[in-house]
Amino acid sequence: MGGFAHNPWTWYGLAAVLFAIEALRPGKFAIWLGFSAILVGVVVSVTYWPLAAELIAFVVFACAAIPVWRRYERRPQSSARDSPGKVEQRSSGPRSTSP
């Protein structure tokens, strides 16, 4: 019974692959799928689900992650003026481009 179903390490391995894809090709989407795979791995480690239910749970978690991803992507980026601890670099005058 050590196949794909009922083995949380399969889901953790899928999450690791998705995180590696995100690291190699950043797009901030594969990371959310990786989080979904981790959630399914946690569920599978504490309860017995057939493979079909595991796949459905992955799809549901992935679909639930899409609005979270979009909200994360749309939040305003902080600038130096927004962070009181950062020092803003200012130009001391016009820069010359001639050698």
C-alpha cells in the first residue's frame, strides 16, 4: 500500500518540485501550488483519503490560493519613503556622463 495515494511524502516531494520551479523561474505562482501540495500532505498524514479525494483537495486548495496570490500581487510595493528605517539616497547634484 505504499503507492502514490496515502503517502504524504509524495505531496511534500511535489511541493519541493514546485518550489524549485519557482526558484528557477520566478513568477510567484508555482509557490502557491507548492503550498497547496503541502496542505494535502498534511491532511494525508493525519487521515485516510483515497487518491481521488487527494487530487480533488489539491485542486480545491490550488483554486483557493488563486485569489490569495492575486491579492498578494496587487498590494502596493513599499518604497523608501514608506519605511522609516530606510535611508533615502539623494543626489548631490547633476551627474556628468562625460569621461
